[in-house]
Amino acid sequence: MGDHILTTSEEERDLGVIIHKSLKPAHQISQITKKANQVLGIIARNMHYKSADIILPLYKSLVRPHLDYCSQVWNPYYKKDIIQLEKVQRRMTRLIPAIRDYPYETRLKMLNLSTLETRRFRSDLIEMFKIVKEIDKPTHGLFTKAYYSSTRGHCLKMAITASRVNCRKFFFSNRITKAWNRLPSAAVESKSVISFKSHLSAAMLRHLMGDYMSHAPFPDSHILSS
């Protein structure tokens, strides 16, 4: 511009989220897992008595927020990224001696936790509800209401856009639409976010995640065995 040579950048950080020129979330995931592991390491080194009553509240308040923040923007779809995130929580569960030797899924049940992938899916649904109900108002045109004659399901179904590239196929407005369309009317017609959350039972989430994860290249990645 004029005599000044503009520099190029591979990535930019906006509101704490790293956007790479490829639009893949790997760089963001690398940064947040590094930070989360650092905090978890501090907890592990400084807590001599590692019971669930001590480790779990520290994890929820100091570690997990790094892994949840703005997940609607960078939610991963490659198996390696999903596993990289889940390893942080798996490491936390192994800090507790009383449950260390159990399989990962059993440890989660004993701590009343879900996988991080399930949490991201639930967050997507909640954000979708906020947008549809105009609690949050993003850029116009993020979703298009579906107009077809089927009488099955609720009346707030959204159209699914055909996509050829992964960065569009797994974008928030595309990946969550099919699961949203399958929600029962009672959930979609909730009067508040709290009421909507109460409809998202573990059983319903497991049922809907089949559609949600069927779009991903590695649909078996939401279960880690150890």
C-alpha cells in the first residue's frame, strides 16, 4: 500500500480463536490442549491428595473452560484432533488413584462426566436454539428454513446445504442441522435456554449424535477405550 509492503499471515487470532488460512482447527486445538495440559500439570504437581472431590472441581473450573471456549467455531472433524482434545480429560481421570485402573468410559460414568465431544455437540445444539429463538443474532443468512410438505417433526426445521469441501461441510450451520431437525417438538418449542437444556438428556444426545457424527470422516472417534 503506497511504499509500504503488506505482510502476509498464515493465521490470525480473533477473540481468542486462531483462524488458519486453511480453515482447519488443528492450530487452535494444539494451542488449547497445550494450555489445558499446562494447567492440569500444575494441579497434579501441587495437589498431594488427589481425590475426585478435589481434582474434579479444579478440572471443571480451571482446565475444561480452555477446551470448551467457542467450540462452535473450531469443533474438530478429524479423528486426530478429537483424540488430542479427549486425551486431556482422560489424563485428568487418571490422576484420581481410586479409579485410575478402570476403562475411560467407566471413569467418566463414575465422575458423572460426558466425553468432550458430547459436550461440544450439546453446545452446538444450545447455540442453534439461541439463534433460532433470536437470543443470539449472528450474521443474517447463517441458516435457511426448510420449506417442504412433510408433517413429521417440528416446524422449525432448517435446510441442509450441499458442500464439496470439508471446511464448509463441517461448518457449524451444516454439521448441526440434521440433528436439530430430528429434535422433538417439545425441545424446540422450549420457552427458555434452561428449559431447552433440560430436554437434552444423555439418551437423546446419544441418539442424535449418530447423525451428527455420520458427517465426519472418522465416525467411531467419539469413543476412547482407555
